[in-house]
Amino acid sequence: MHSFSRRTLGGLLVGAAVAPAAAQPTAWPDKPVKLVVGFTAGSATDITARMFAQKFGEAWGQPVIVDNVPGNSGAIGTDKVAKAPPDGYTLMWSGNASITILPNLQKLPFDPLNDFEPISTSLVMPSVLFVNNDLPVKTLAELIAYAKANPGKLSYGSPGVGTPQHVAGALLCHLAGIKMEHIPYRGANLTDTMSGIVPVGIQNAGAAMPFVRDGRVRGIAVTALKSSPNTANLPAIAESGFPGFEATSWIGLLAPKGTSKEIVEKVRAESLKVLADPEMVKKFAAMGLDPVGSTGEETRAAIARDIPKWAKVVEQAGIKTSP
């Protein structure tokens, strides 16, 4: 569901290196910066935000505080940033759910395209389909067969309504001809699948892979088009009988509309340095994340492109929109 080039980051770093020093503001920041996350602590969005916040704070000499504002799949936090003063002291670490999927499901109090200054797209990740270890399935085919043989017994958890994980689960059920009740949370929740309360889960790779690698849940498949070493070579749903199946997540940096170009560019330049740091790249890979890096214009174009793309998936999956 994304079209970011893997070569983008290198080219942007070159551009950042030759940017004139005069373009960098000298006064900002002179107090703590708030980085809003629309999900609970422990989610992939939250964990990566804290990684960037630490690096930002070290570079800028001011604390960068992660502010968790969960609810409505990130939309409550996103709205908070849309209405914040455009002074650079409130930034958004945004998952794509609230700005590209939810617009197809409900009327939002903000405009994803016109109420923000996009800074950069930072990370891309698939989601992982996993099950409780006691569920007698080890492959996607076995999960589908179990669901058909046990109608009404399966449910799956996601980070919330309208997230890529919710949509992926609904689409899989539609294509496979099975039923699983959707259980939305306010962020990553794998404990209920570990305990068997919700036997199936779909979460961002960043949240799920540590649990899969430790054997606390059993990984079944990923929602990328292909399997990857970053996700323990779990087979892709697209490679398991559903060609073209893709439901990936991406995380972008946004600022309120009207934030100065100088501040936007300073944040973007620092984010590119984080994405190019070899130690950070290793940490991202361990979480199943791929660094991207983009211009603000590319991020805005991605939002505009992905809204209608997700609209088609929502329609195909049969997810009901609000009146």
C-alpha cells in the first residue's frame, strides 16, 4: 500500500548535506518539544517514536517528550496536532491509519491533506498474523480450515477500527470465506492472544515480532507482498493463496499547518540522520521495520494516493462506513 522508493533515503541525505546552513533556524527549539503518538505505550508507533525522540533530543539539546493520545485508531492524537499552534513544539508521529484509512470510514474533524505540514515518511512495516500457541494451526491454510470447521469460535485483535490490521483481517475473512469477530484495542495488545482470550491477532511487525521470536505467540503470515528476513521469513498472505494481498503500515512525521519551512526542514534533516544510523537500522530490522525517508511533498502525495487505494480495500472487505 505504499510506493516509497528504497533509494529515496540516500538521495535525501545527500540533499540534506548540501543544504545551505542559513536555512537552519537558530532559535528553535529553546524549550521541550512534544511528539504526539495516537496509540498506547508499547505499540510499534510508540516504540519507534521514543527511539526518534531520544535522538532528536540529543541533537537539539532540548527534551523531546512522547505524548500518547490514544483513541479512534490515532485520530484523536492527530486532531490534537492539527489544532496545535504551528510553532514546531507539537509534532505528530503518525501511523497511516488516521490519515489514509479512517477518511474512508468516518467524517474526521481534520483534513489529512490540508491541516498539516508533512515532514517525512520514516518507516514502513508489514503486519503479522499470529495465533495463540495452543490453537492447533501452524499455517494460513490450517487457520482457514479451522475457522470453517469451528464457525463463530475465532476472533482477532487489532490496534483499532480502521487500522491496516483491522482492514487486513476483514479482507482475509472476505477472501477466504470465513468469519472471525474483530476485537479492536487502543494500540498493540498481544497479551490476550498469549492467554487465549482472543486466539488470533494482527499487529504491526514492530510490536509482534519480539513475541513471535520469543515463542510467546505463533507467527502465521505477514501482510507484505513477500516474506522477509526482517519478519523471520514468515510466508506472505500473498504467497499463500491470495495473490496481491498487501496491507502495510507506514509512519510519518507531521506538523500543524503553517509551521515554518525552516523548522520542518530541520526536523526532516534530523529524521534522515536517524534513519541512516547503522545501529538504528539494525534495531529497525529486528522489529521488522524498513527505513524510508522522504520529502514532505512525497509524504503529501502518498496520503493523497493512499486514501482512494484504501477506499477500494475497505469496499472489497465489506467494512461498513459510518453514516
